[in-house]
Amino acid sequence: MPKILVTYRPPGDALDRLADLGEVDLWDGTDAMPRKDLLARVGDADALYSMLTDKVDEGLLNRAGRLVVVSNMAVGYDNIDVAACTSRGIPVGHTPDVLTETVADTAFGLLIAAARRFGEGVDYIRNDEWKKWDPNLLWGTEVHGSTLGIIGFGRIGMAVARRAAGFGMRIIVSSRRRAAQADDLGIVQVDLNELLIRSDHVIVAVPLTEETTGIIDAAALVAMKSSATLINISRGATVDTDALVGALRSGQIAAAGLDVTDPEPLPGNHPLAALPNAFVIPHLGSSTARTRIAMANFAVENIARAFAGRPLRASVNPGVPSRPPQD
């Protein structure tokens, strides 16, 4: 039977589904699979069922002589050297669509929590400071009727825009390529600098690439309004963490809501974690039972299709044909 290396126990019945396809080699630790174990066990794997914590690079691929598919249980794939996989004829699967609405919910939850200072309000009670009603207590920033700038207008960016429309927000977007969907929705497309200057709230919803790494840097933060809120639901490295800490400390921007950080995981003693105007959650964007199980099964389906010599349900490098495992 073909062998499937699974680097972290997936939710739902994904393991049972994988067992129908081949012999499952599961890393059953409570943490991400250590690199040394991944390298030691990938050599005889026909499929790699990976997580965003697994680095799939030249070093790994040079040891993976039998590999016919990499199936990443995530929509992002910045942990994978796609070009190296492509050069070896290995299709790379990911799991878009099924998490779009859930992540968009997270973006809006972070926006409201950060802009309205909910984290500070919770701390105010936990620190036993709430002694009276005060009309001047913890003023936040309006969300309804404000201007929202969305950086990146893929599936998740569009889902965020639909939610923003329900709040009567003015929506502007900055995207690598002109988005016809934005035109259809009457959303104004602008360059990044104009978006930063005009927006009351900025949501980062781009994939992590060389071009988008550090897209929110010190200069970008200077361009934003001092009353602005920054939300990041993409990858931590799209934001310069040191610059963000400085901007939040100085009042250069008002607040940040972060689902992702750099570094990640974020140590509890990191300066960002101590800032009252930073509302940070531990990469929970797609973390609902229904969505995570759907992602797990999506990743299984990509492997099943590869083993059958069929196109993956979602491929990062769709020009690479599937091929069944070796006998």
C-alpha cells in the first residue's frame, strides 16, 4: 500500500479516510513534528499530509524520493517551496474556500474588539478597577460608517467586504491585480499608500510572498491615521513587528487586532503581548469545528485524487499532473 506521512493528528475522521488510501505514518506528538523526525520518515512516503508548521524545502524533498503529492491542511502555503516541488513533478494541494467565511468572521471580530477596546475592558474588570460608571471610560473608535481599507482582495478580502457593507462602511481596496469583483460591488480600488492615508481601519488579507513580506512596515504605519486600527489575518511576517510595537506604544496608530504574529507562537513575555492596545489571539482564524474538519477532509481528498492520477481539488501548481504512487 502507498504510505502517507501525517505530521500532526488532524481533526474529525480524516485519519480513517487516509487509512482507506494507504498506510498511515502519523506523528502523534502533542507538538508539531520535529524537523529531524520529518526528514527521517519522509524517505519512503508517497504522500505528505502537512501543516503550516512543516517546512517543505529542498532539504526535505531531496530525501523524499517516492513523494507524489504534498497536501497542506491550510489555505496558505508559504511553508512550501512550490518551485522545488514543481521541478520534481510533485503537485501541491491546499484547502481554500472552506475557511473563507470563518476567517472573515475572525477579521471582523478582531476589528470590533480592537477598535472598541474590548480587551482593555476585560482587563479593567479582572484587575478590579471597575468601581463606577464613567462616561469617559475607554472611548474607542467607530466601526459603522467608517472607512475600511482591505489590503488584498481574494476570497477572504471579498468576504470581509461583504460584512463591512452591512456596517455601512466605505470600502477601499488595494490589490496586486485589479479585482473585477470590487468594480461589481462599487468598491474603490486605490494604491497602498492612498489606502493607508484614507482608512480608519486597515485589514491585511494577502498571502505571504516576497512582495508582501513586511508590507506593513514603519513607513506604512507612519502613513496611517493616529486613530486607525490595524488588523492582520494573513501571516505574521506581513507586518514588521518591531515597527508595530513602536507605533502602538507611541500612539502613532490607535490599536491592532492580530490573529497572526511574527514570531509565532508569540511568547508571553514579548513586548507586543504586554501592550493594552494590541488585541492578540493565537492564530484562531479558521478555528471552528466545522471549518477545521472540512479543511482536514479537503486535504485528504487532494491525496486521494493524486493517488488516482486525477487533478487535485485545489492545487497551488495546477500545471503539474498527478501520478499514482510507485509499485
